[in-house]
Amino acid sequence: IRIVDSFENPLLKVWMRVAALPNFLKLYAIIDEDLPAGMYKMEVENHYPVRDYDATKHFKLSTVTWIGGRNFFVGFALVSLGLILFLFAAFIILKSIFWPRKLGNIAYLDWDGQ
């Protein structure tokens, strides 16, 4: 387990940055090994007041898949956008193969303003 243990650690500095939205999750540590099922206890030595802001703090163990973590919207949106752009590119390629544009037509050139 990689854990942030001091205020000089760059991981903690990133984790303590202000979030853009009111509801957010931030990655604190990555567990590189499988955990057996059971009860786990986490001790927090640094206490940050949140009651003045009507906020709450929670601890969450989570897994991440290839398409994302808690919110699948971004993953589905990117896959959908990729599929739409692929279909658009395939349409343009097929159009240029079956209905090519005429190249070198000098009727569209205007040399002397005539």
C-alpha cells in the first residue's frame, strides 16, 4: 500500500487541492495487492474542520475498471464519440471512393478577371 504520510508529500498536495464541484471524490492511495474480505479500520491523524462549511468527510474503498471508476458517463461518452467519429470517417472515405471529385478542372480558374 502506498500511503501519504507527510505534508511535504506531493500526493497529499494534489489530494488537498480545492475541488471544482461541491460533490467530489479524490484518490488518496492505491492498493497494489488484493485485500481479503473483512472489516478494516482507518486512523486519521490530521483532523480538518468541516462543520463550519456544512460538509462531511467519508472514506471509500473502490475498484476502477477500464472504463472508469464511480461514474461511467465519461467513459461511455468517450467511447460513443469515438464510434461517431469512426462512422463519419468511414462515410467520407466511402464517398471519396464511389463519388470522387473531379481534379484539375480549369473551368473554375480565373486568371485575368475574365
